[in-house]
Amino acid sequence: MATVVAFVSQKGGVGKSTLARALAREAAASGLSVKIADLDTQQGTSVDWHRIRLAAAIEPVVAAEAFGSAAQALKAADAFDLLVIDGPARTSAATLEIARSASLVVQPTGASLDDLRPAVREFHALVKAGIPVERVTFALNRIGTDAEEAAARLYLEEAGYSVLMGCLVERPAYRTAQNSGRAVTETRFAGLNARADSLIQDLIDKVTDHG
Ligand SMILES: Nc1ncnc2c1ncn2[C@@H]1O[C@H](COP(=O)(O)OP(=O)(O)OP(=O)(O)O)[C@@H](O)[C@H]1O
Ligand SMILES: [Mg+2]
């Protein structure tokens, strides 16, 4: 059985696809067979990214495929060590189905209260619906300063949830990389790559514990 990691959020644009690609890229680089299941059939952003990556012949190859539901994606999961679900925003029912099928559910969030409040509500809803609290975790994204990161981390931990170590800072280079089929661990800047990689490695460590 493949390990399944799902990225979910009610808010759009928080970094689900960004982190799904980076996780898949780093897992593939470490020799795991991995597929991104793009459940956002309206946008198909990870499938588009995969095509750009293939056309540019960027190694390692990271497979991505669109699926209509988590159940469909799971049917294809057995062929892989790791299935990375890139979830759609704003769909509570689909999010619960995705969460039920995942070994670990990751919700990216920004650091403002406007981001943190609905993010916590989303996890409260999943836990109320029966998802074990140990199976959900936050990833901080679009962070400006160390102080901002620390305050957001404290807020989420006080709400009862774990937060991945490290964070993604807000940088145009992360967009530029993804525009050209690269992951946020593959920008032109070694420092930015290292920061993104430490967040992803903490995620890989967590998944390995759960697997
Ligand atoms: N840390 C960052 N710095 C700069 N740009 C970022 C960062 N994280 C994400 N982005 C950019 O923000 C946009 C939204 O990110 P992404 O597509 O990963 O979010 P999403 O949660 O998958 O969105 P959706 O809900 O629409 O599926 C993308 O253009 C992405 O390149
Ligand atoms: Mg997305």
C-alpha cells in the first residue's frame, strides 16, 4: 500500500500545489516511486506543471495525473511508494473524503489571523468528523520574518495542532521556478532551496514515521 499524503485547505492559493510538487520532487529524488494525484480537475495545475517539466526534460521525472475523486486516486496508488494528493480548495465534502484516505493531511497556511482562523476551523472540522489529530499538520507558507513565523506557529500549536519545522518564505523566485516546471527546492538560489528542502524533509520524516 502506498503512503498517501494529502494537501488540503478551504482557502485557495495557500500553497497546496506548491508543496505537493516539492514533496513529490524530493521523494522522487530520494528514490521513491511517487505520483501526484491532482484532484483539482477544474484547474489541473499540477498536471500542467508536470507537462512543462517533461517538456523541459527536468530530472527527476515526477508523475502527475488528474483524478475525479480520492477514491479514484487510491485505486492507482498501489503502483507507487507515495501518492501525493493535491486537493481542490473550497470543497468540504471532498476534503473529508481526501482526509479519510490519507496517512497524513497537510494544510498550508499564511501567518495572518485571517488565514490562521479558517485554517484552524478546517482542522477542527476534520477532527470532529473522526480524523485523528495526529494525522493532520500545518505547513507555514508566505512567511515574511522569523517573528511572524514564530507567532503563527504558536497560534497553531495552542489550537492543538502540529506544525512542520521550517516554512516557505514569500519570494518571487518560488513562482519563477514553478513557472518553468521546477519545484520550490529547485530555484536558482541555494539559500531558498535549502529553506524549502528543510520543510519538505521534515514532512518526509513524518510520513516515514507514519508509514
Ligand atoms: N512562498 C511563496 N512565495 C511566492 N509565491 C508563492 C509561494 N507559495 C505559493 N506561491 C504562489 O502562489 C500561487 C498559489 O500557490 P498554489 O498554487 O501552490 O496554491 P494552492 O493552494 O494550490 O491554490 P488553489 O487553491 O488555487 O489550488 C502560485 O502562483 C504559487 O506559485
Ligand atoms: Mg492548487
